[in-house]
Amino acid sequence: MLERNILIWQKNKEKFMEKYNVILYDLSRKIEIKAVVYAYEDDLSDDIILNIKSGNIDLMVRSEGYFSAYQELRDKLLKRGYGLKCNGSLINANQSAMMEYTPKVYLVEMSRQALTKDIVSVWDYCDINVFPDTIEQNQYIEKWFESLKAES
């Protein structure tokens, strides 16, 4: 299956690809590294496919939604010792179902409903030095939902 995905990627990358310049943070050496992320939607499955390239890093992930693909990519990078210095890496980044096929998320605050003004691109640079994984991010979002219920 992965071989087929790579062939589809190579065949369609010029036609459907979006390109994002991002900054990786090497957690052990504490240095920033420029990288490029290519994103596209698979015509056959509607999956979002992300590919990041920088030096010896070349990772590809696919998922049903944009933010879940971002999270999978981010988690793979964290396991290799790199953080992504992007809005999508913030602990309070959350994507609504209506945004599923877009690179947009809300940056939420406890006890406050997310508003249109809270929407940002997952790829925009964010000067952070703490890099939560998906589990930590999901735990924060659960607490955020609970904080909204408590305010009602």
C-alpha cells in the first residue's frame, strides 16, 4: 500500500501539492533547522498526505483529516528528536470537524468558547520551546471542553 501511495504522490505532486516552509527544532542540539512540508489530498481516498524534507529527514504520513495528519507527522518527528515550531504544535491547538480538510485550527483558551479570531494556520511559525505530543494535546482539549461545561 505504501508503495502505491508513493507512486500516487510522485505522479500527482506537481498538480495538487501545497508547500510550507517550516522550522524544526533539534531537541538535543537546541538548534533550528529549515524544512519544507508538502501537502496534498489523495484523489482516490480523500486522505491528507504530508511529506517533510530537510537534510536526512524525509517522512511521509497520511490521515483522514488535515490536523490528524499534522499530529501524526509531529509525533514521528518528536520520536526522532525534533519539534515543529508551528501553531499546530501548541498544546491548545484544536480543529473543528468543519475544518477537517484545511490547515486551520483554533487556539483555544480555558473557559472561553473558540471564536473566528482564534483561527490560525497550523504551519505558521510559533516561537515555542515546549513540544507536546498528540496525547498531551488531546488531554488539554478534553480539559478545555470540561471548562466550557463548568462555565454554563
